[in-house]
Amino acid sequence: MTAARERQDTLTKPVGSLGRLEELSVQLAGITGSPRPSVARKAVIVMAGDHGVARSGVSAYPPEVTPQMVLNFLAGGAAINVLARQAGARVTIVDIGVAADLGEQPGLNSRKVAYGTADLTQGPAMTAGQAEQAIQVGLDVLSDEYDRGLDLVATGDMGIGNTTPSSAIIATVSGLPPARVTGRGTGVDDEGLARKVAAVEAALEVNRPDPDDALDLLQKVGGFEIAGLAGVIIGAASRRVPVVIDGFISGAAAVIAAGLVPQVRPYLIASHRSVEVGHAAMLEVLGLRPVLDLDLQLGEGTGAALAFHVVEAAARILSEMATFSEAGVSEKEG
Amino acid sequence: MTAARERQDTLTKPVGSLGRLEELSVQLAGITGSPRPSVARKAVIVMAGDHGVARSGVSAYPPEVTPQMVLNFLAGGAAINVLARQAGARVTIVDIGVAADLGEQPGLNSRKVAYGTADLTQGPAMTAGQAEQAIQVGLDVLSDEYDRGLDLVATGDMGIGNTTPSSAIIATVSGLPPARVTGRGTGVDDEGLARKVAAVEAALEVNRPDPDDALDLLQKVGGFEIAGLAGVIIGAASRRVPVVIDGFISGAAAVIAAGLVPQVRPYLIASHRSVEVGHAAMLEVLGLRPVLDLDLQLGEGTGAALAFHVVEAAARILSEMATFSEAGVSEKEG
């Protein structure tokens, strides 16, 4: 990081004039251990899972949309496909808990832990064994991606109903009341929002998750895709691969990952500030300042794929720019 | 624009969930007249010019840096070269008023109006004829770029001392006191900042530019690169090419362009919020909300080249995503 910072100060621009690009480049150097890091090989890992609570009117879309969107991802027609293609990133789709049989689908990584979680308003969303299994799926998927060549990874999610467990997680960790961190997700109306807040309140009341025990929290009020992405984050950090965190659901996964393994924190890059209420509290818990602020609230890894461009710019500036002496440019006076 | 908005609402995502990408895509559709615009052919036009006031200690760098950086641009070693390359954009470098003989340089577009402006603290920065000539250079350069194929253009600047005329322009148009809109530019110290504020105050006192006459304002307290970029902006808008405005100096050019031809406004995209004091007032005058906020303060078109990725993402989302019916995904309930 010191070498990267020193190099930044010799490049043909006023010191600090590339702001967050310079900060990001120094972070990348620290993560990778290289003073001139490359982020050429990029992947977005999208974990898909269903939620028992989704049948309780907490989402604007029916649960059938989860498997339908998985097929859309595989066909290349979803937003994450478009944005990953633009960013030169591959997309890996993982069925970690979709409540439907997807069959053999070319390109689908089938690692289903169960057909969706149990309804977290009635009891734990999953068993402790399921939570551990889902984290292991994330570790395994990251490991496979690493073996294919991986310089930069993004987290993405799909799961109708998954803002509800994410709100339950951030409410528990931040201590904020559920109404303060529960938003409209894919666009529920006022009545749907009231049902969501009530569902988060019930989930916390029924399960009493321990804010200081991330595994307990994950098991009781989490989701399979959240668990899997926590595994992805831990796996990436352990291999010194920078992880770009998407929005609200990925943020919940990052909170869980940082709870399980606090050492992951410096490996995280927050891609964007989501419109979803509660995301600000999540960024605060994680101590992260987002790269973009584009009023996004889609998930799938879309914000992270957009942020890839800025992260790559940071790496390229550090590696490709000429220094003052190379270019024969006069330095600052006085 | 209506067709683009209607298409956005049929794509496989909750309505509005891609926030500013959706807004930008609708703007692009309106600018280009195409409901599925493409921004494949991109260029950054960097105008370089010197400033008489630069000899008065208003910059942290000596004026020799302007021609040195032009050579650095031509060699491909500057930040704008790196970022334009990443964005798939060509870079056009124009000597519109560098105070040195650059000779015949491969790739340099030599359109010098004069060897730098006169010192705006002593009288008009340029003659009315020079101002018109410099605007014409911008129109000509844009026209040539358009003939090469151009879907998206960015403005970039190089000119030691050019935050001083830019501050004078925004102070005049906004009515704010010079101290409120004069910043540290490339990084002057407190004494240098005091000299800059005094220079802007003197420029306004000596020249009394008319805030309602953009040509008068440009001639008295502007710069050749600012005039040239105003021409680029007017030329692009007249050909229905969206223009991505870089930071503070490009913003001054946009203020001049919008003063000369108010119809350019809907063709403008503000790339980023600059650290430079006074940029906020400029964005307010222009009525623009920036795409990025990355603590940049370099110029050269760097912020605009970074924003190209987001603008391209907006266009691609509109063109490449599947609709609900194409993908067989259920729509929102109720």
C-alpha cells in the first residue's frame, strides 16, 4: 500500500486529484499484495434462493419469479447479464435454495440446500446445519471461480422476499427498530410495507437472534443466498481477491461475513448506495463508503458490476499512467 | 422518450429499480431520437490553452506544464489516455491557445488562436474576434469528429491557471462572491488561494462582464479552451450527440454554451461532482445532477470518461435486456 501510494504521488497529475480512484488503487494494492494490481479477470456470483416468508405478502412479486429469473439469467436477458457483459465479467448463477425444480440447465450451478427457507416469522429460517452448508456452498463456488482465474469478484442475489431477512439482520446488528430499516424492496405498496415491518418484528420476537453471533443470526432470520454470499466473501478475502458488494441483500451477507470473520473487512468495496431504506445503516455497520450513488434498488449484482468500471479505472491509473519524470513534466512549485 | 420509458417498464426488473440508468436512457433516446440508442462510438475532446493570469501565482504548477501535458497526452501517458482507453473512447487533443510552439506533433490538432490569453486582471482575456474564432474551432473539431462517427462525446481541458477564469465565469453568472466559488485548483496553498480570489475579484472589477451576455463574459474573463469546449457543446447538441461534461472548467464552458444557445441544455450530462469549490454553483446554474461523486479534481475529461461507462450501461440496459413477456417472467401483483 505504501508503494502504491508513493507511485500515485509520482504520476502526472496533482497529488490526490483522482480522489477515490487513488484510494481504491491503494486498497487494491493492499488486498492483492501487488503495487500495480490488475483486475482483468472478473466474475459476478449470483446466488438464488427462496424465502418461506414470501408467501405472506411481503413482496410485490410472486415467489415463482425467483426460478423464472434464474432462467432469464441463464438466457442472458437480465440486467446483470447486460452489465456484466459490458464490464467484461463472467456471471455464475448458483441455485442455493430455489423453491422449484430447475432441472438440468446449461450454465446453472445446482447447489440447492433446500426448497427455500422456512418462514422466519414462525421460527428459524433454517437449521444450523443448513446455514453451515450454505456458507460452504459459497466457499466452494468462490474456490472454483478462483481456479478459473479471478482478480475481482462481485456478489449478486436473487430471491423474492429477500429484503425481509436482510432487514431483520440489519435491525438486529444495528439495534434500530425494524420500521427504520425495512423498505419497499421491489416496490410493495403501503399495506405491503406494513406487512413487511410486522414480519421483521415477528421474526425478531419469535427467534431472538443474538446480535453478537453471526451464525445464530444467519440461521434464524437469514436466507440461503445470504449465507452463500457470506461464504463467497470469506473465500475471496482468504485468497486476497477484492470483493465488490452489491446492495442491500449483499450488504446483509457482508454483515454476516464480517461477523463470522472480522478480518474480511478491508477486502470489501461497497459498490453503491441503494435506495432501499436500511442500506445506510448497513454501510455504517460495515464502515464502507459506496463508490456509486445511482438510485439503484435491483440487486442481482447490478450495482457491483457498474462499480467494476471504477475499480478497474483505479487499477489502470496506478499501472498505466506515466510519471512526471517519464513524461518530462514539471512538478509542483514551492 | 415516451417509447424508451414504456420499454423500460416492460424489462425484467421492478419499474424504476435501475434509477438513474433509466433516466439517462430516456434522455439518450430524446437526444438521439432513437428509442434504443447506441453509444458505441465515443470521443473525448481535450482543448489546451494558456492563461495570462497564470504568471501571477494563481496555480500550484508553472505554465510550462500546459505544453508538457499536451505532449504527455499525445504519448498516451496521462490519466485521460488511460481512462478513455478503458472506456473504448478515442482522444482528440487540440492546441487552441498553448503559449508555446509545439511544432508538428503526430496526433495534435493545431488550431491555435493565440499564445495564451491576456491577463484578465488587467483587461479582457481576449478580443471579441478571438472568442468567436475559438468557438468556431470547437464547432469545427466537433464536426470533424462527427464525420468520423460519433455517438457520445466528452469535454476535457488542459490549461495551467484555468480554474481562475472558470471561477470568474461562475461568479458572474451566479452572482456569488468570488471567494465562494474560487478553490484550490491543482492545489495552491492558502496564500495562492488568496491571490486567486483577488485575481477573480480584479477580473470582475476591471472587466465588468455582462452576466446576460455569454460572449461578452467569455471574451473578458474566459479562456481559449473554455471557448473551444463551448463550441464543441453547441456543435454536439446541434447534431443530436449527447455531451458528457467533465468538471469545473468544462462546466464553465457549458455555462457559456447554454448562455449562447439555451437549447443545448437537454443534451448535457454532468459526469461528476468536482471537489473544486464553485462546481456546485455551476451544476445549479446548469440544472444538472452529476452521475458520479468520486472526489475528482483533475480535469482533462477524466470524470467524463469515467461517466461514459454509466451512460453506456444506460443505453445497453434499454437495448439489450429481455422483456417480461420475452423471458416468461411474472409481472408485479395487484
